[in-house]
Amino acid sequence: MDKVRYFIRVVIARAYVRVIGAQRELSWVIGDTLLPFLSVSAFVLVYRAMKAPPEYTGFVVLGGLLMTFWLHMIWTMAMQLFWEKEMGNLARYLMTPLSRPALLLGMALGGIIMTSSRAMIIYLASRLVFNMRFQVDEPWMAVGIFIVTLAALYGMGMTLSSLFFMAGRGVLYGMQLFYEPVFFLGGFYFPVRQLGMILATAAAALIPTTLGLDALRQTMLGAYRTGLLRPSVELAILTAMAIMFITISIIAVHRMEELGRRYGKLVLKEQ
Amino acid sequence: MAAGSIIEVENLRRVFRIDRMARREAGKELIALDDVSLRVQPGEIFGLLGPNGAGKTTLIRILCTLLAPTAGRAAIDGLDVVKDTARVRRLINMVSGGETCGYGILTARENLRLFTELYGIPWRVARPRVEYMLKVVGLEKKQSVRTNKLSSGMRQRLNFARGFINHPRVLFLDEPTIGLDVHSARQVRSFIKMWVSQHRDSAILLTTHYMFEAEELCDHVAIIDQGRLQACDTPAELKKSVQKQTTLELTIYGLEPLPESWHTLSGVIKLVARQDHVSQMTHLNAVCTSPEVSGELIRTVATDGRRLLDLRTVQPTLEDVFINLTGRSLTEVEMLPDIS
Ligand SMILES: Nc1ncnc2c1ncn2[C@@H]1O[C@H](COP(=O)(O)OP(=O)(O)OP(=O)(O)O)[C@@H](O)[C@H]1O
Ligand SMILES: [Mg+2]
């Protein structure tokens, strides 16, 4: 019982840093929402010019929303352990008896709360500017898909966090290569099915948001029905992905620590 | 192992493989700690004294469970730092001076609270500790200011405060006063002394480059150089080992290197020079067999046409102990570029 309480304490404490940080630096929120909203707007206008059916506005907005989560996961969550080391906090954390997965979960949860507030702003702005409305047939299904998508996405983030940490600085450059293709494969602004079945399957297998987005589009856009698979099937796959990533992340963080201790990489040499 | 030691280190060794970053040296090994054994008792302040690269921080990291030893064994309160990491971590804390802690976006108080939470201490227990420590480091009035708005010295003091919030049985302080102003450094030192006197079952292991700090604070001092333990005793005993000799300090005008012949003067055991580029003076530390050697030294300086500005006999310090053990001065080593 004490262990559980300690676990939760750590999760909340670490998440709190993010949440309070977001509140105190409002300028970040604006910066982080303005750009995604502009790119959403651009695609909405393109689809409208092409005389696409009205549900394509919601289609693009959903893509924009999930993209903010994806970007946060890849740029912040996946880099978290790396940056904590650079800042000198990682050693402070690892020298305490805290549960390592709790620390990662706290980072993820803080990120989710912060990013959700940004996504909310983008959603409200889209409602206002484009008079966009979601049309949800099965609300619980949609909520379930959303939660499981985030679990899979951040499970991936927690895993990458340890992997990127072990890879070190090189990752910063590697990320640049990663960036564009994922944008494309993610299907944030067009139906993934357009990629062709093979590429689409590959994308869905690697990127949790691809599948999640596809499922959400099928449940939240009324007439839109050009999904990859049935939403319930996608939900099942996402659940499996979430479990897999979270399990791997627990193994990876312990492995990361063990190797870091052995090779002297947990703390910057100069510190 | 003797019962009662709170830190036990036995034949500890740590080797680093130099990696890709330094291509020229790639594949070579660097021995950061070589067969180090020492023991620290509860209630004591134990000092590690040694020049840059001696292995002090490496030793602390191993004891803090952040680094694995290559060989040997270390224990905190009887718990092995490799096998019993989880239990060891409940007993320790570490602060390295010159560093700040937590997040700039949080206030001083929030940062300390964050760390109490990470130790699993309920806020009702932690709160008085946090408030007390804020007072100790003089940040009471600044506690609600975001740490990125504090001066670097203040952030460093906040980091120092963090070290005590889990009431550690063993606290590691890696150069705790580096970069602090004289007043703050003095406060930090007096708090360290007071804390240990109030927590007799705890111990502090600290590293420093300041000889007087080690002399003032430490019950025992270990001198380490190039990964090896050179001596370990009370400051008084260490100094006794050099009291048979006389240490003379000469100040000479100019920065020209010393003629080789000075080193071989009869009666001079060791001669260490330190150049002060600001004042354009060379300070000589001469360990001699007797005070009479001073006459010989004065003559030699004059014959070589150098101007002697000052000469005095100095009471032996830990610096002299270090010179005696290694043939180099602690400060001299520091000024050399890193050639390793
Ligand atoms: N993670 C690491 N990887 C490779 N070499 C390391 C690492 N950490 C320390 N070293 C090397 O080990 C040696 C001992 O370093 P250490 O930091 O323990 O010295 P120190 O006594 O603390 O010195 P200082 O007074 O400068 O703090 C140095 O040569 C250093 O370069
Ligand atoms: Mg050091």
C-alpha cells in the first residue's frame, strides 16, 4: 500500500511541474497553438477549395489535434530523460528510491494534461472560425479510442525516452531525418488509406496516432466512413499496442539505468 | 569489516573506457579509482582532498548508486551499493556545489517540495523541513520567487538545502562551497558542522579543493591523487607527518622558470613553484630539512639575480602534506592544462 502511495506521489509531483509550468508561461501556449491552428486552417481551406464534403473540415481538425500530441510526444516526452540529464536533474532523481516507471508516467501525464489544454484551444478556435462540429455517434467508443491512443502514444514516448537517452546526442540530429516522413505517414491531413494498403498498414503499425486518428475519424465525423479497419478492431489493436509499449518502456528504463551505471553515462562527466 | 562504520569502501576500482568522442585516445582505459579503501564512522565529517581528476567525484557517484564500480565493494550502513541499491537510496543524498536543482519555472519552495515528494515524504512531515532549510540557506524571503529569477549563488544554496530534506544518514557534498561568496560559504560550513553535531548517527562525506575547509570541518581527511589513496587520517596526524620538516614560503619577483639547480640544493626536500600572473610574482614552497636552509636559499636567489620579496616559515597545512606525498601542489596541479 505504501508503495502504491509513493508511486502516485511521484507521478503527481513530476506531472505538476509540467502543468504549473504551462500555466506560468502562457506565451508558450500561444506559440504552441497558433502554428498548428494555422496549418489546420491551410488544409481546411485547401479541402474547401477542392469542394470536398463538409466533414473534411472535422477531418482536418482531428488530424491537427492528434498532431499536437504526436509532436509533443516526439519532441518532449521522447527527449525527456536526455534533457533531464543535461539539466542535471536526472542524477537527483535516480539517486532517490523512486520508481522509475512512476517518474516516466509523471512526465507523460504532465505532458498529456498540458497538450490537451492546447488541443482544446485549437478545437475551440476551429469551432469558432470554421463553424466545425463533430458528429459523434458512439461517444464512449470515441472516448475509449482517444484514451487508448494516448496510452499507446505515450507508452511509445516513454520507451523512446530511454532509447534516445542511451543513443545520446546523436539522436538530436537523427530526429531531423525522422521528422518529415512521419508527417507524411501519419496521415494527419489526408486519409491514410490513400497511402495504399501496404504503406498504410506499416504506418499504422508504427505510429499509434495513425490508427487512433483513423478510428476517431470514423466515429466522430458522421458521414465519413473511409477508414482503414473497423473502429472496434482498431481499438483492439491500439490496446495491444498500449500494453506492449508500456511494458517495453518499463524494461527499457531499467535497462537504461543499468547500462548508464556501468558505462558512467547517467551523469554528465563535468558535473 | 569493523562494525559501526557507516561507509565502508574496500579495494574500490573504477575504470572508464575512453569512447569515440576522443578519437585519438579511443579504446584506451582511464583508471579513475585504483584500489581505494576507507571507512567513515557515524557522527563524522570525512573529507576527500585531491586535485582535479583525482577521482573524488567518481567515488561519490559510486557510493550514490549512480555509477557501478569495476571492482571492489562499497557499503552504506552495511548495505552494498550494487546489490542493495533500493535500500541504500533511502539513506543517502548528494549535493554537488556549483550546481542548481529542479526547474526554473518553479519557486524555491516548490522545488524543495518536489524533491520531498520524490522521496515519498508526506507534505505534513516535509513542510517544516522545507521551511527550516529555506531559513538556513537564507532564502526565506525569496521562497516564492521562481528559481530562474534567483542569482546563481542563491540557486546553489537552494540545491544545498535539497541535500538535507530527506534527513539522510549519509550526505555527500561534492565541493559544497565552490562559487559561493565568503559569507555564504562560511554559513554553509557552519551549518554542516552543526548538522552533524545534531545528527550523531549520520555522516557527511565532502570533497573540497580548499585546504582550510578540510582542516576546519573534517574529522578525517583522505588525500587522493590520480585515483589512489595517498593517506587517510585526522588533519592533525597528517600534519604531524610533515612537522619534522620546515616549510619555507618565498616570494620572488618575476615569472621566469626556476633554474634546475634550485631543486637540488642541499637541505631542500621539495620545491614547488606557483606563478601568480596577476602580481607577476612566483611563490615558492620549499620543504626543507631545517630552518637553517633559509640562508642558503636567500643566497641562491641573490646569486641568480632574482629579487626576493618575502620569506617566511609556514605552519604545515594539508597542502604541505599533499606536496610531501605527491611532490606537487594541489593548486599547481589545478593550473596545468588537462593533458590526460
Ligand atoms: N563518465 C566518465 N567517463 C569517462 N571518464 C570519466 C567519467 N567520469 C570521470 N571520468 C574521468 O575520471 C577521472 C576522475 O574524475 P573525477 O570527476 O572523479 O575527478 P575529481 O577528483 O572529482 O576532480 P575535480 O576536482 O575536477 O572535480 C578523470 O580523469 C575524469 O576525466
Ligand atoms: Mg569532482
